[in-house]
Amino acid sequence: MAEIFHRAFFLDGPAGKLEAMLWTSPLAHPPRVAVVCHPHPLFGGTMHNKVVFQAAKALHQLGLSVLRFNFRGAGLSEGTHDSGIGEQDDVRAALDYLAQEFPGIPSLLAGFSFGSRVGLKVGCEDQRVEELIGVGVPTGDVLDALDRHFLHRCQKPKLIVQGSQDEFGPLQSIEALFATIPEPKKLVIVDGADHFLKGKLDQLGAAIESWLAPRLFPTGA
């Protein structure tokens, strides 16, 4: 496991300071830097969520520098919740920070639940982002204020990890959504898992590693 060099701090967001934590890569030249976005703050979601932590851990073990942050109004972050609209600007602020700290290194954007709908929309549009990971992608009316079809236009490599018993993104609806998404893409269904992948978080880490490692290290290095 990569040694974790972590730094807790506040980054400048469009609605005030955003509470953040950065795990820096032990590699002199990390292959990517990553942002991992958390679930819905009005339902207790923060950057310390177990699914978010596991995704960040898997990315860091592959040598990435990984940034987690709390959306506006969550944890110690300033501002107030904005139904997924202003939160997109929070994601852009996180990407701006990584671009300043690690100039020239491409980004990866991952998100869980609310974080997948908000974060991946930004990631699809931002030229600095190379790959996308969505975990527990909600397929219902959780975020009516957002464009619900942004993935249909997204040409970037995408990994979606979903529990077969996900109550917010049921198997049938996630498979229907996945069928409309352009390549390159991969869908991993975690058998028997709910929205929070309870008892199955190790499978999330394995899915991320098996998909991303060949992309980052095609020679097996």
C-alpha cells in the first residue's frame, strides 16, 4: 500500500472556503491526480463517507494524488447547499486547485451518489479530466435540477460501479442508462450490494484497480 501523506486544509471555493483533504502520491511523477466527490450533504454525506474513502484509497494505492473535499455547506465548508448547481462550481474549484499544485498532470474525477451526478457532469465537460468513475449512480429524480442526460454525450473512459440491490439506481435502470452511454465504458455490478456497498467495499477497490491500472501502466509496470 502506498504511504499516505495527507494534508487537511481549506481551498478557495466560489461560495467561500471548502474543507479539503489531500493525499499526495509517493511517486515523483504521479500518473494522475484525482478528485473524489461525496454523497448528498442534506442526507449526511461528507468527504469522510466510507464509499468515498474506499474509492480514494484505491486511487492512492495506484500512485495518484487524491483530493477529497466537502461541498458548500457540508462539514466545515462555507456557503449553503445549492441543489447540485453551485456544487458543480465547487468541483471546478477542486480541479483548479489540483491544476495549480500539479501542473501538467491529467485529472481523474470520481463521485459517489450525489457526487457522481454533480462531479461527473463537470468531469465530462472539463478538458483536464481524462477518466471518470461513478459509484452508486442515482437514476431516478434525485437531482431533477441537473441535466439528466449528460453521460449520453460523454466520450471519455467511464467506469460505473453499482450494487445489484441499489435502491437509488436499480439494476434494470442502471443497465438501461449504461446502454445509452458511448464507449469507452465499463459497468461493474456488485452482487447483493445496496447503495452504500455495505460489506462489499473491497469489491469497489478491486473494480477500480482492475479497470484503471492497465490504463495507467499498460506495460504492467
